[in-house]
Amino acid sequence: MTHDEIFTRVAGVLEQMFEIDPARITLDARLYDDLDIDSIDAVDLLVKMKPLMSRPIRAEQFKSVKTVGDVVRTLASLIDSPATA
């Protein structure tokens, strides 16, 4: 899955779940400051994206996520990585 495809999925979830205007959803948009996503909303976003990933999400992987672009890059690393036992 490409970064563009992941961005499209993330943007769709943000628009659908949180009623965010698509024009506000850019790679540089800050989750908390620009999109008014709080920590509980961020968890909901990750849960919604979980089916795309080949391995589990660890909370520490998202501690430094601040922008939509950060979410896309982190998800891409989880999607592209093989699952570990």
C-alpha cells in the first residue's frame, strides 16, 4: 500500500468519524492543534486503521505522532513490516 493510499484511508476516516472538512486534512495538519483530535480520538483512529496492519500497534510507536503525515508514515511502516511471532 502506498503512502498516498494510506493518506486517502486516514483522511476518509478523519472525515467520516470526526466530521473534519477534507480541505483541512493535509500531511502537515497537526492532529491536536489543527484538527482538534484529542488522545481518545487518536486511539479511535488507530483502532479503525488496525485492519490494514500486518502486526500489532504498540502505544510507543505513536507517542511522537503529531501530524497526519506522521500517522501515514507510521502506518506505512506497520503495513510494510512482516508480522512477528
